[in-house]
Amino acid sequence: MSDGAENYDLGTGRGLIACPNCDALHVEEELELGETARCIRCGTVLAKPRDGAFAQLIALAFTSMVLLVGAVFFPFLQVSTMGFGNASSLFDVALAFAEGVMLPLVLAVLAMIIGLPIFRSFLLVYTLVPLAQGRPPFRHAARAFRWSELLRPWSMAEIFVIGTAVALIKVAGLATVHLGPAFWAFCALIFVNIASRAFMCQTSIWDAIEDAGVETDLTERKARA
Amino acid sequence: MSAPESDHKGPILTAHRAGLVGCHRCGRVWPLEHRRCNRCGAHLVPPDRRGLQKVWAWWFAGLICYVPANLFPMMRTETFAGLAGNTESTILGGVVELIHHGSYDIALIVFVASIIVPIGKFLAIAWLATVAGQPASVDQAHSRLKVYEVVEFIGRWSMIDVFVVAILSALVQLGFVASIHPGPAAVSFALSVAFTMLSAQSFDARLIWRGLPLRSARH
């Protein structure tokens, strides 16, 4: 804090962090692992580096990929009544309605519960594996991580589980329902997501990408000036 | 991290007032003329009320889709190939049906997720977009930020109803006995939720703090 004066530049913004929620300027400082930095004005968490966070995030991303692939192909729910039965995996959901006006809806639903979570896990692994090994990031790592963050609100696996619970109640009077392995995979996914959120610190990842040698054009600007 | 003056009680310098622009994705600060963040590649937008146009555009799109979502049926249930009755249920009808089944807790979840939350979200976003940038006290700004965070967090949960319809119509295909088909409201409700999510995302939370009295020592 005392020697902060030399480490930032109000002309170019070097070494400064602006709170995304209220625009208050902060001087960037290296935090100890386990510390949490909050915005002095609005209290938004700015950074919370955790010990071994990258390795944990990679492991959790792989876990969720495995769970999701299982969730696609294993039976999700089975209903039976009066001798008529129907077991459906999520894949069947797609195939049953891959026609007519409902096609866009089915595609959107599948994207939100399967496609985007898998894609986000992949992007996270792509970004973090070189960083965790202390090597320079892969090409477009910054873009990959930005997309992963942009898509976060659109991956809705946990909401899908609650939706399933509601659907079960509705169908309970009509037929007997058995839960398949895919349903439990989705339940496990909720906990994986919660754990992943606890370790996720965007600021640390951006810093790591930057420190590992992705070009920020401040040096260029200096050269031109 | 500390403020540039390293004085937490004193005036707070914002990136905007310092003639800089902060990236709303990664927090990196750049000179005002920068258009794109060189660290994460996001577009740099100074906090400006003109950005609210986008919020309103998505908001109206969401509202337009919300009307048919409530008028048309969410799903159509055929029992015994239509002989024992063909029921079409709207969102509200589905809740009433659940109450008749006696499952009050689930009825409450659906009622909150597909009626209270969407309407509350429309009101909250409209209110935030109206008061953004207008004079406010620090406490008011804090409560507005809280409202914004709640809106952002809760918006996606309205998708529950869409998922319910999708699961039911895939699952309940028992031929002659019973089958469930999604109705037009499912699509428009999904669109409405998506549009309001986009509306909330395009709201710039920094505008909440723009209206605070200038306390900067630099003036």
C-alpha cells in the first residue's frame, strides 16, 4: 500500500482495477492466497485467489464433462402405466421432437442443459491447463475464457433438475416414474457447479493469462508515444 | 487492494472521473479512447445513460413475448387418445391444477418461478433503468445494486416451466393412454425469459453510482 504510488499510472490505467459494478478505481495488489478483495465502495468481490484453484477448477471441469456425457446417453426418467412404458434419455428428448415448430425450442433446451455446460467446461480446461503448468497459454485463451464467462448465465443444468422435480409431481398421478442414472448425474452436477464457483476467481485467471505473456498493447503504446 | 489515495474514508475516484474506462468483464483500466479491452477482448463502454436504450429494447421484446406466453396453452394433455378429454393448460392453469392435486409446495415453486419472478423482473428492470444516473444517496445506490444483483441471479430460474414442459412432453408419450405435447406458450415464454435476461445483462450497474454527489477533491 505504501509503495503503491509507483505501481500505477493514472494516464494509461496500468496497475489499476475498476470495479465492474460501480467503477471505483483500485490499485492492483498481489493478494495472499485465501484473501478476498472487495470494492471499497459497493462491496463487490474483486478477487479471491485460492490455493490450488486452477487444478481444482480443471478437475471439476473434467468431472462435469464426464457427468454430462453420461447424462446424455443413460436413461433419465422412466414412466410406466397400464403396461405402456417409456424410458427416455435426454437424447430421446431431442429425437422425439426434432421436427416442426418445436425444433428451435428443443435445440435451445438441449443447448442450455447439455451443450453449453460441456462447452464451458472445455473452454475452462483449454484456458487453465497451460496456466496451471506454468506454461504460456494456448492461442485465443483470453477469448476462450471470455466466452466461458459470457455463457455462464445460459448454462442451466441446476434449473433443469428443479424442473424435473416439478415434472415428476405432475406426472405422478398419471403414471409410475422411476429415476434413471442421468437424473442423479444432474444432481451431482449441481454440487460440482457449486464447488467450481467457490474456486472461481476471474481476476486471478485474467492476471495469470496476462502474466503468462498474452500481449497487452501498453508496451506498443509506449513505443508509439 | 486499496484506492489510489489509499484512504477508504475519503473521496472515491472512479475510472470515469479519472478520464479512464474500466473493462466491465475483467476490471482492467484503459485510456478513454480505447475501444476494446486488450486483456480480455471485451468492448469498452464508458458508463453512459445512452446504453439504457439496449436495456429498454430487450425489455419490450420480453414484454411482448410475455403476453402470448400467458394467453396460449403451455401444453396439451391427451388421455386415451383424446376420448377421456383433452386438457390444455396455460401457466396459471398449471398452477391451479397442481393445487387441485394437493401439491401446494410445487404449486408455490411454479407460481413464484413463472408468475411472480417474471413480473417482478419486468418491474425491477424498468425501475432500475428509470432511476439509473439520477441523483441518489449512497444507501439508495447500495439498495439498487442489491436489486440488480437479485434480478441477475433470479432471472434464469424462470426457465423451470419451459423445462417442465420439455421433460413432460418427451416422457409422457404412452401411446393410447396419455401423451403430452408442448403448446405455443412454451416457445414464447422461453423467449420472454431469454429477452429479459439479455435486458438485465445489458444494464450497466455503474450507472447506479453515477448519480452520487460528487465528492471528489479534484474539483
